Amino acid sequence: MVNAANDDVEDEQPLLVAVTSKLIDKELKKPQITTIQALLLLSVIHCSSSQDTKGWLLVGDACRLAIDFGLHGVDEQLASVKLSPTDVKVRNNTYLGCLVFDRLWALYLGRPFCLQCETSDLEGNFAPQIDEPWESQMSYSAFPVVRTTATSWLV
């Protein structure tokens, strides 16, 4: 006889993943920026266990929460509240994390992006500043050493 409870995907998850999934449901009732970060990290765990759709949905939830919190731009309500430089950086980095995760999941699964770069008003320069050229240390290369200052940014 087949037990219906054994067919549940939740039973196949490791204990900590199952507990985390239940805690996320509670956290979504009063979300914070850490909720967005947790959703992004939980999506990676689901990806590693071949639950791609669930991971993609979690990233979508995180992106929608980021938009709901106004992390994508400068909001009039936030202008009246004095945020510390650390708070501004956390907000910007969380939104950029959403943007990167959204791009990676969309490319991985061949689905459309949730967030658009054109809609963000983030302040600051987020590309790393490289003052000295990078040199490859590949000793087995048959080609001469190449020096470059190129930077890549996933957009």
C-alpha cells in the first residue's frame, strides 16, 4: 500500500531546509529586508536539490518584495527618513542581489527577467574599481601573459 505522505516533496528535504521553508512562511507575514535575503539564499538551496521551479518562484517573491520596499529607487517617503549610510548600502546591495539572482535564474531556466535595470534609481557606483591591471598566473598556457583592466557586469 502506498502512503500518500511519502509522496510529499517536503519529506524528502533535509530537516533544516524544511524548517527554513516553514519559517519563511511566518516571516512573509511581516517581511523585512532580511526576508528578501533569506528568500534569495533559499532559492539556491532549492536549485541544488533540483527544485528549479520552487527556487525561481522564491527569487520572484524576493524581487517583488524588493520593489514593494522601494529598494529599486529613491522614494519620497524615504527622503524624509534619515537613513544611515550603512542602511542605504544594505538596501542597495539587497536590490543588486535581487537583480543578479533574477538574471541568473532567468538565464538558467530560459525565462523572462522580473526586474528591469532601467527602472532603478540606485545611487553610487557598484562596479568594482580596479586600480592595477590583473595578470594571469597560468604557467601551463601556451600563449603569452595577457594584462587587462576589463570589468564584467551582468546586466
